[in-house]
Amino acid sequence: MDFVWFHKLGVPRHFYRLALRLSPWFAALAAVLFAAGLWQGLFVAPPDYQQGESYRIMFVHVPSAWMSMFTWVFMAAMAVVVLVWRIKVPESMMRAAAPLGATFTFLALATGSLWGKPMWGTYWQWDARLTSELILLFLYLGFIALQAAIEDRRAAARAGAILALVGLINIPIIHYSVEWWNTLHQGPTVTKFDQPSITWEMGRPLLLMALAFKAYFVAVLLVRTRCDILEAETGSAWVGELATGERTR
Amino acid sequence: MDWGNFFAMGGYAAFVWPSYGIAALLLAINAIVPWRRERALRARLRDRQPGARS
């Protein structure tokens, strides 16, 4: 079996070149999916029989909430690689994901709040789902602060990796909070194992928006990772070549 | 189609549009900031190379 390409991904120089080539494709994919998702979500999907037009907030709220949890799981996966194999590229990817995760979490909370006001009569309630999601936001901010506080990049990455793994405990708490505790928040309608209780006309824009958020995540993650690699590798030969190569172009 | 009706969002305009607005704004900022940072980083690296115009 040929795993050379996989090993090459761990080399900052190779990863940088690959990321440079891939990010425009993911950005374009995200743009197309956002356009399709917004069209379907705002113009095609019918109003909800209970919530009227207000339910359209779902098309940004639910993908944000999913991505807020996905991003932390992604960081935890990178954390395992960082702690076990001590490779630099996953360190950069983990660091690059944190601001994105914080953004998704903030969006989930903000749009949820704007949805809660007309439906529940309140912007905020200290219930299990909302509180655990707020804790996730603090975890992201803590991770970002930790990276800024430790001078040595590699030491900062290891400390961050431990935080990413410890914080992972919050993810199942968020997911199951609506089942374990009485909460204002509704139970899952899409990620049920038997039959999702959502019609396809509403499910389709939701799926498109979720994929759009995912493609957006990959595109921005690649750019952020490149920045992190450039900062970490300043002064190395290949970065010098990259710079001079660009000069002569 | 009736655009007035569309923007009214069945009376929920004050909740629906800010949701989409804040999402669009934050996602745009999150994409533009690192993109510009990489360009600035590469420009700085270029200037630091031997033979670069000062």
C-alpha cells in the first residue's frame, strides 16, 4: 500500500501547496451551496403550519449549531494526532479551527435567541441546551486565549490539545441535553435514527445550508492553516523559496 | 412575487432578517480576515528576502 501521499500531508511545505490549490474549490462550492440553500430556504420552502415564517431562522441556526459541535470534535481529533505523533500540521489545523468554532457557536446562540423571542417569549433561558452551548463558547474562547498566552507555539499546541480533549465531554452533554433534562428547546427532528420528523421541502434547504457551512468551514480552515504554517515556518528554506518564487513571477 | 410580503416575513421580519444578517456578516468577516492576513504575511516575507527592494 502506498501511504506516501498521506505522510506528505504532515509536511508543512506539502500541505501548504495542497491547501493553496484546494481552498478556491471549497470556497466556490460553499458559494454555490449557500446560493441554492438560501433560494430554497427563503423562496421555495413553505411556511410552517405552527411557526409561520419565523421557522426560516432554522436554516442558519441549525447548521451553525451542528458546526459548533463538529468543529470541537474536529479539534479533539487533531489533538489526538498532536499528542501522539507531535506533527506540526495538525497543530496548525487545530489552532485554525478555533475561531471558526467560536463563530459558529456565537451564531447558534444569537440566532437561537432571535428565534426564541417570538416562539418562547424570551431571548434567553438558563436551560440545559442553551447553557451547555454557552459553555462551548467559553471553551472556544479559553482555547484561543490559551494559544495567545503561551509563547512557544509547540507547547501552546500541546496545552490546547489537552483542553480540546477535556472539553469534548461537553459535546454529548449538548447533544443529549434536550433528552436528559426538561428544556424549552425542542428535541431533535433531523438526527433521529428512525424517521426524521421534518418534511423534505424543509429538509432540503436545511441540508443544502448544512453542506454550505461545511464547505465554508473547509475553505476558511485551509486559509487559516496556511497563515499559521507561514507564521510557524518563517525563516525556513521553503518559505524563503516560496517568497522568492513569487518575486520572480 | 410580492416583495413587501416577502420582507415582512409574516410579521417575523425583526427576528428572521437579523438572524440572516448576523450570520452573513460574521461568516464574511471570518473569511476575509485570514485571506488578507495571508496576503500581508506573504508580502512581508517577500520584502525580507535578500535582494528585496527596501
